[in-house]
Amino acid sequence: MRNLAVLGVVIGLASLVLGTAQAQSADLTGIWLGEQKCDRFDGDKFTTKFSNDVMVISQTGDEIRVAALLVDGGFELLYQGRVIDDAKDPSHKGQASFTECTTAPGSPYQETGRATKVDVKTRGDGKFEATSIFFQAAVEDFPADTGTCSWTYKRVDTEDVGVPSCAEVGQTLKANGAQERRRR
């Protein structure tokens, strides 16, 4: 019986500590403006710049859901990932990893990335700098290509626009017929 009481106290303290840490996490939720610059290869080297891009992030705990490359009112790419808080300043700084929702072995579009600079301020602004690597299979007039993209964004609003999870996106795509994901 004593062991159960001690276990109960340990679980209670762990919940309190984890709950406190969670509340102090760097929160990336919001609307971000910036650009992506991609060095690409499809048999020839070329560069694509996605200037004046809008990226939106929704965050729950350490999980992030990201939509980027806003084209004609819709986001081309959706990601899901995790934030790791900086040990010295967990409420403002950290790093993150993210993977595009359709990424799987053999899928026609694959991308994964790492945000090496996540810095959010109390007043709402912040910086998000990342690098991602992608592969996209050939379709119609586009040959297969691969690339490395540098992301640079600044947060302009902390509004949560409700970016869906990869599971929700997958259900929607199945219901509406699969939509081709790719960088143009």
C-alpha cells in the first residue's frame, strides 16, 4: 500500500512538472511572412525562390502543424512536426523538425526539414529559419527533381488559423480525390 501511495505522489509531481514545462514552451502558433529559396536539380542545376510567402503554424504542446507556399489562395504543402525547447530559454527559443504530410517511402513527393532557429518574442513577433530537403517524382511536363530549401520567416500575428493534422488532410484528400503535392 505504501508503494502505491509513493507512486501516486511521483505521478502527481511528474504531471505538475510536465504541465509547467508545457506551459512555458516556445509557441510558434501564428501567421508568418517570408520566403523559401530552393537549390534544385532535375538533370540541370537551377534555383527557385518563393518570395513573399505566407506560412501558418498551429501548435499543441510540442506538436506543430505547418502550411506553407500559399499559391492562389491555397497552401501547396502541409507538414507536421515537433518543437524542442532551448534548455536556457524554453519559452522563447528552440528548434523543430517537420515532415510533409504525404512523405512516405515511394511517395511521389517527399520532404523533411529542420528549423535551426526558432525565436518567439513576448510581444508576438519571432523568427523561423529552416532547411528542408525534398524529392518529387516526374509528372506530366515536370521531370523528377530534388532540392534543398532555405526558409526564412518572421511572425506577424499570433492568431491560430487551425492548420489541420496530416491525418485530417489525408481524410480530406481521399474524400475529394488525391491532390498532387509538389513544388512548382
